[in-house]
Amino acid sequence: MRKPSDNLVVISGCSGGGKSTLLSELARRGYATVEEPGRRIVAAELRAKGTALPWTDMEAFARRAVSMSLRDRAQSPDSGLVFFDRSLIDAASALHHICGDGLLHQLATEHRYNPLVFMTPPWPDIYVADSERQHDFTAAEAEYERLLRDYRALGYETIILAKSNTSERANTILRMIEGSE
């Protein structure tokens, strides 16, 4: 029997691995999507000249990402698939990594998503640093490994997406989600 949380599908993985582009493709196909909290926080902090930025105050940034992820999850539609560009697990994993905060397991237990989590692997050919993504590729790879470990430890089945075009990646996700119903 499907649980309501099974409609909440996470696309996580390496920074610069093509998650946002993939979410745009799923939105173009008519699916509900939720933009990455981190990008929204960085944009708001840069506009306000704030300091809750990953390169200035990572703990404050991660705490904001946890709060925003909780809101995003609570405000997601009750029916139909909803695709998340990162999730509460990503935010709680970052917070745990930075300060050892014990919220990761508590939040992951109370706020589940679809048991399949789609991971974009490190892909140097498409990785680009910019004003909102200032860490280098090595840091992105380390983040990917941490997320892969944490999702698996929390009982999620991680599906590593092929380094293929966006349409093929979207087709893979939809085929696997529909096959798990």
C-alpha cells in the first residue's frame, strides 16, 4: 500500500550534477517540483547582504535549509508526484556534518519521502561554480559521498542516475517510480 510520503520524490546528489536542470524537465512535463532550499537561501542572503551563507556561516545556512525544507514538505500537494531538488535529509545531513546536531535521524524518521532517492553523481564535465555555488569540485564530491552514506543509513534505496541527457534521466526516474507503485 502506498503511503502519502511515497509521492514525495527526492533528487539529491552532487552539487553541479544536473539536479536543477532535471527538475526543470520534470516541471516542463507537468509534475510539481520544489526548488532547492540552498539556492533560495543564498539568493535571499546575497540580496539582503546577510551572513547565512555556506561560505560565511555554514551552521546558520544549514539551520535555515532545515526550516525551509520542513515548510516545503508541509506545503507540498497531497496528491500526485512532487519532485524535490534536495530534501530535508540533505539539510539535516549538512547540519549534522557541521556541528554534530542530532536532528538527522529524528527528522528522517518523522518526515519520510519516497523510498527511492535519485542521486546525480559527480560529473566534472557539467560542474560549474558560480556566485551561489562557490565550493570546488572536490568539496562537491565529498558532499555527494556524505549524502549517499546518510540516505542509505536512513533506509533509502539510492539510485545513481547515469551521466546522460536530461530527458533520459527524467525518463529513468518516471519509469522507476511508476514501477514501484
